[in-house]
Amino acid sequence: MTTLPTDRLIEGLSEADRAAWEGALQRYRDAREAPDADARPPTGSDRTGAALAAAQAARADQVRTLRGLLDAAVARLGRPAAAEGALRGPEPGEIILLWTALPGDRWLVFAQDAAGTTAAEVTPGAWTAPVRARIQAAERVRVLAAGPIAEARLDLAGRPAVHALDLPPRAARPLGPMTMLVADPTGDLPGARQEAERVAPLLEAAGRPATRIAGAAVTRAALADALGVADHLHYAGHGRYAGFEGWDSALPVHDGALEVGDLLLLPRVPAAVVLSGCETGRARGDAAVGLGLAHAFLVRGADAVVAPIGPVDDTIAADFAVALYRALARAERLETAFGAVAADSSAQDYRLFVP
């Protein structure tokens, strides 16, 4: 296997953990790249329906096993040997919010800022009520959320928020000018093409003129190649959240889909990613193990991902993208631009994700 670049995500791994990570990815890639003959009989085949069903079941079992290995590997990335069990502390002006479940559908919220750490019991739907005054005193909120909280609309007193995986610290990459604009990969979303038409001139005004690919030109190989060279990706198309802990989540394209596992295998992804597709920001379970699409980009090396956590209307998606890129023309970072539009009605279902 050609070893994945030793980037900032895996620098802290022990030799054994790194071998486990690379081995899991290799086995997953081998399974994905193997011919699908066992699951799809060739023309003229006399294989019986029972034999085909058995082959498909065996392949499904294999995929489940491999995804279990990937779960364990991603967990290692989230907890490097050099910082086992440690969470990054708050930056100046920042408050960190973390929730944990208690027996009987009870929850605690932990809030940490420069004044220290406190904990208070909360009820579902009022996730931040006991610590709202401390949120109001902060300049920025870092949210560490999983399960139902990850999909909730949190009352953050109008403060800009980032949803963090708490991956190992790494320096942000300079945001270069190479922008890739991907529109309507499946050929059935005219609204996505209209969105691309609206945002292209705004990207150019922001100093990031986009290379555009659309429709049948957006194949798995073409999108993977684009991710390998772009500094900034805007994807306007379908999104799919599926599978155990999100492992079947995918960006559909003309000839199939690019799944979470595929993203983790890429040698490089853009520093800034905007996913304008339904549920592309969704994830359940332990944020270090259960992955959605936005989270996979972060694990693989992106510095910031903007994506919706649920279904999004075409018009709202386009309005949000327009507002975001107008703000980006006045800012140097995607995070800053998102903070400027976070209170917009079109932004309510979107999240900014950071490592």
C-alpha cells in the first residue's frame, strides 16, 4: 500500500495505531475496488437466484466488517496517543459546550470558558438554558455535540458557533484561490444549477474564480480528482445520510456515489468545503466514530466545512450560498464568513464544522 500522507491528523498515532489505520483503509479500498461480479451476475450467467442472494449477503457481511474496522481506525484519529483523553481548552473569548446523557433521559451540559468549568442539568429542547448568561458573555461558541443535540437548534444567544470534532490541534492551511464548483451531478436538480449560476460571480468577486463541472461530467473519478487539487469546494447536489452511524452517507454523482469511506481514502481534500446538499452535515453517535460527510472531510484534513444537518429547500440553499459568498468577499476565512451570516434565516439549518 502507498502510505497515506503523514499529515497533521495522524502525527500523534503510535506505530501500532497507524498500522491499524492504514490496514483498515487498505482492506476497505480492496473491497470497494473489487469487481462486483459476486453481487451482479454477468450477461448470460446461469447462476441461480439463491446463489446470487447468498453472494450478495456475503458481500454485505464483508462491508459491515470493514466498516467496523474503519470505525475503530477513525476513533484512533480522534484520540492520538500523545493526547489520550484530553480535550482542547477554550481559546480567548470562547466557550465550549459539551453534553452527556444521564439515566432516565436526563442530560448534563458542561460549559468551559476562561472563568472555569461548570455543569448543570438540562432538559431536551432547552439544551443551553442554564448557561445562557455565560454564552452571552462569550465571543464564540464551540459545540461538542452528538446524538440528538447534534441535530437540535441550539439557543446560542446569537453568538457565532462552530461544531467541533475535537480532533488533534493543527494549523489551518492558507485558503488558496483554486475553487471547484460542482453542480447537479445526477442531472435532476435544476435548482442546483441555478445555485451555481448565482454563486459563480460572487466567488470571482471574492477572488476565487471557480472551475465548474456539472451533470454527466461529475463522475466518481472526476470528483475525486477535483478534491485533490481544489483549495475550496462548493458542491450543489444531492446528499445522502445512511447506514450504521452514517457509514453509507454519500455524495451522489453521475456514475454512482462518493461515500464516507471513499473520502477517507483520498490523499488530499480542500481546506474549505461547502456542501449544499441535504443531510450532508448530519451525524449521529460518538462524533469520533459515527461519521457523516462533513465529518469525513474534517477527519481527512479539511479546516472548515459548512453543511446542512437536514433536508434543505433549493431556494433556501441558493439564498444561503449567496449570503455566504457575499460575506466571504469581505473575509479571508470561511469561518469568518459563516459567522457573519449565521443569524440569517437561510442559515438556520446549516452548521460550521471544524476539527
